[in-house]
Amino acid sequence: MGDTNNRSSKRKRNGNRSEQWRAALFLSPTWVLLLLFFFIPGALTFYLAFTNMALTGAAAANTEFVGFQNFTYMFQDETFRISVWNTIVFLIFSAVVGQQVLGFLIAFLMNGRNQTFRSIIGSIVISGWVAPEVVTAFVWFAFLNDTGTVNAIIESIGFKPITWLYTFPMVAVIIANIWRGTAFSMMVFQTALSDVPKEVEEAAMIDGASPWQRLVRITIPMIMSSVVTNMVLITLQTLGSFTLIFALTGGGPGNSTETLPLYMYHQAFVNYQLGYGTAISLILLLIGIIASLLYMKLLKVKL
């Protein structure tokens, strides 16, 4: 009897081992892709950030390990400090305040409406999201330039035109990015709001809770995980925003809209300092990680 049990256990172990190998075999293409397009580039990026790799000059022919020299120079560079500040301003007002709040507001106002209304409003909002960033930049350039639509309206009511892209360049890129990215937040919150049980809201209404109380004490707490997830995703997307700002203002005038992605581009592909540009990318990655952890810490939500 004991031998029979031992043989049965051995067959089970062999069967489990066979299933594990079979599962590993099916997953092997995924691991290969992750290795080629994530782990190896990530390790190479981390290494290059500590070198003086360049496209021209002596460093191009003989790349050397320079330790923290890139980071030392970076924190002494005034343009870097300006770009960090611009990145934080752009992130807070474009993603955290703009896309998050506007996306939730649109989704909340659409919640419970008829399908025709939802389809029309949703299509209008999503049309900005599906457009390429360069198209969005040219649309807003035509809207905000000296002879654009906004100034035409201002002049028609008797006021002097405003050079928006020179006087308020950061405001211009923030508004353009909000217009383009709000659709994603709207769709996230539409899904989250549809999962809120109607019975809970109806019970609160019967108990005399006002619409504001139901929103703050019931709806938002119940979708808090979606709020944090959305904040993390739009933060990472906004931190990497390059084409929109580059096509709309080029980082100018001066350095007024020079965010970290543009600063990284100028250092790596205009000044040809690839090692220094790669070091900047690590700082950008670090900001994204810190922001994501901060969201989860402040809102006390585990994803």
C-alpha cells in the first residue's frame, strides 16, 4: 500500500514538473521579448548614464566610465534646474489637475445619461486623443498664434491681441496637453463609475445625503483605486511628453517650456552628449517612480 502511494505521489510530481516546463515553454517568447526590449536596454541605459559617450569628439572614439560626473554637472546646470521646474509645473497642471479633474467631471456628467448623448460627447472628447501629437500641436498653434482664432475673437470684441505662445507659453502647452489627454481619464472614470452599485447611492439618497455628500463620501472612495491608477498612468505619459511641446514651442521662448524630455533631447542629439542625455533619462524615470509612490502613499491605496 505504501509503495502504491509513493508511486502515485511520484507520478504527480512528474506531472506537475511536466506542466511547469510546458508553461515555461509557452511563456518563453514573452521572456525573450522582455529581455530584448526591456531588460537589456534598461541595463544599457543605466550603464551609459555613467559614461562620457558622445557622437563627436574624443569621447566618440573612446568612451570612458566617468562615475557620477554626469550627475554632478547636471545638478550644477541652471538649464537642468529650469527644466525640472517646468516638468513639475507641466505635470501638476496638465495631468494631476487638468486631465484628472476634467476627465472625472466629463465622466461624472455623462454617467446615467442616454446612449446617444454619451456617444456624441465621448466621440468629441476622444477625437483629440486619437490625433497624433504633432497634429494637436499644429491645431493649437493655429488657434493661439498671433493671427489665430483666439486673437481673431479678441479683436472682434474690441481688445488687443495677445501673443499667447510668447507671453503664456507654458499655459499654451498645458491646455493643449489637457485637450489631447483628457479622453483617457474620461474612459477610465466611465468604467469605474459604471461599477459603483446603484443601490448604495439610492440608499444614501433615501437617508437624505446631498449630491455632494454622495460624491465625496460614496462615489470617490469606491473608485479610489481607479483614481490612483489613472494618476499613475497619465503622470508617466505626461512626463514623457515630447512631440507636442517640441512642435508647439520647441521648448521656448528661451527655456520657458523646456521640460526634461526636451532637455534630454537637446543634450543627446543636438549637443551629441549621449552619456549625459542618458543620465537625464534616469532622473526622469526617478521622478516618475517618486510621483507614483507618492500618489499611493497620500491616497493610501494599494494597486
